[in-house]
Amino acid sequence: MFAVANAHAVLRCAAAIGSFIAATNLSVALAQTPSLTGVRFDVPQVAAAIPVELSAEAIPQHAGPELLVNVELAVSIIVESLSAPPIDQMLIEITPRGGTAMVADYAPRTELASAYTGGIEVHETDEASHALGLALEACYVPFGSGKLNASKGEKNIASTKFNRVAPMHLIAASGTTRRGRGVYFKFRSTEQQIIEGHRQLSLTLRVPPSWRGELLEISVRGENQPRGFTSGVASLAGMTPKAERVGVGRFLVATYRSDDPQAQQVARKLADTEAEMRRCLQSVSYVTTAPRTSPAALLRHVSHRIDWNQETLQQRAVLVLHRALDGSLDPHVDRDFKELPVDARVSCLDYLEARGEYLGLTP
């Protein structure tokens, strides 16, 4: 009887704690971290690489067997709310992941602009004036009186007129990274340029003739220059206000040769399996699927939900997603992967299989 009473007490305690957690929605708050900046980025999952046809005069004599392909990438910048901080600068880095591609060309290039239309006309005038005056009056009674006046004035005016080039400032910059294996693009917000919206980037890669496709890693970061009180305090202290990060995005783009239908099919399969894996992992609920029939198992479940330091199932799903995209996920030994529901694990395995098939396109 004593054991039964203790079991009922444990059940009542667990039910009370579970009701409290459900009412206050603590599980959702722990599992989801809403975006505080309101800024998002988007990049297509696949991109066609079009072979570049060169004339015989444009090919260097010492050039070996190689192929030039051009990839067009579209980056979208989405500001979700009017209360979101403005983006003063955006940095985009593109790096091929296969190790065989080298950057041959890119666009847009570095671009300068001015707040003035045309040149600046300067007109300088130097004026000098000198004056000297003398007045003398005399009176001698009873013979009479006399006056003598004299003055001299001189005025010199020098005028100079010339044109000055309007001051320029940077609105776009680009260059190579990783010893020529990557490229970066930087855009700054000005009175003539707004960063929000669509950006079209062009990248020409030098690849082997047997190249059929390669993953491109795209990193996007937005920054904001502090204004108001924070900027004023930093200026008074003699320091430059530190830029704040207002948005971060990291994407993998599967490229394929435009004249290779099989490579295009494999790249699209990789994109579809990635989308399905993201959907399954993002829909993982906080509640585990393990049965909790005994009072001890129910109590462990409740204590897990109120433990602020213990990783939740949703956090494990996020870790698994990052490892899968990095290519470091090993489903045989990964403990976080084994804790996921069956449908989430199946989607990860499908993605890993499609990724292996895609990476096998280029030997």
C-alpha cells in the first residue's frame, strides 16, 4: 500500500508540473529563438554553370586542358519589419567546396560614386583696398582763411576660377579570397543605393574538362553602424562605434553543367532531399516519442522539460541539420541523430545518399 501511495503521489506531482509547463508554454520558448533583427537572406538551391566559349585568339598558348563556366547567382535581402535596423553594409563570400575550381572572373567589380552630379566649380576672390586722406584748414584774422585737402586710394582685385573633382565614396567592392579559390562582394548603403532587395552576382570558374558540378558555399552577413546615444558615447570616448550584426545566412548551392542533363537531375535531387530534411527537422516537436508508462519514466520526462541546461530535442535537430549540411554527420555514431524521430532520420539518410551521389559527379 505504501508503494502504491508513493506511485500515485509521483503521478499527481508529475501531472501538476506538466500542466504548469503546458500553460506557460515553456517548451516552445526553449526550443525556438525568434529573430531579433528581422533581416533574412535567400539564395537558390541549384544554379546552372554555362560553359564559356572562347575564341582562338583569347586562349593563351601555354594554357592547358581546362574549362571556363559561368554561374549566375541571385541573393535576396528581406527586411521583415519597419522596426528592423537598417543594413549599412552587406558582405557576401562565395567559396567552391570541391577543391578543383579556381576563380577566373567575377562581377560586379569595385564601384565608386559621389553625392554630387558632375564636378565642383570653385571661385576664389582676393580684394585689397588702401586709402590715404589729408585735410588742412587755416584761419588768419583779419586777412582770411584757407583749406587744403588731399587723398589717395588704391584697390586691387584678384579672381581665380577652377573646377575640382567631386569626392568619391565606396558603394561596392569585390575581390578574391582563399588564394584565388573564392570571391567576396561588399555593398554599402548610400543615398543612391539601397541594399534591400535583389542582388545579381556573376562568377566565372576555371575547372577541369571532366567537371560536372560542385557545391558552392555562400555566406551572407549584414552590418549596421550604431547611431544615436551609443555612437555619441563612443565618439566622446575617442573610440569608433563597433558595427552590429543584423543578419547572417549560410547556404549551399548545387551547381551543374548546363549541357549535362544527368548532372542537372542529380543536383535537383540533392536540393529536393535537402528541403525535405529541413522540413522534417524543423517540425520536430519538443516531446519525445519514447513511451512513458511507468511513473519513474514520466517523472524523468517532466524533469527533462524543466531542466534549462539540458538540450531539447529541437536543439538536437538543429545540430543534426548543421552537421548534415557540413558533411560531418555520421548516422552510425551520432548520438543526437539517434534521438530523432524515425521520419527525421529517414530524411537525413536520403539527403546523405543524394549528397554522395552528387559529389561523385566530378572524379
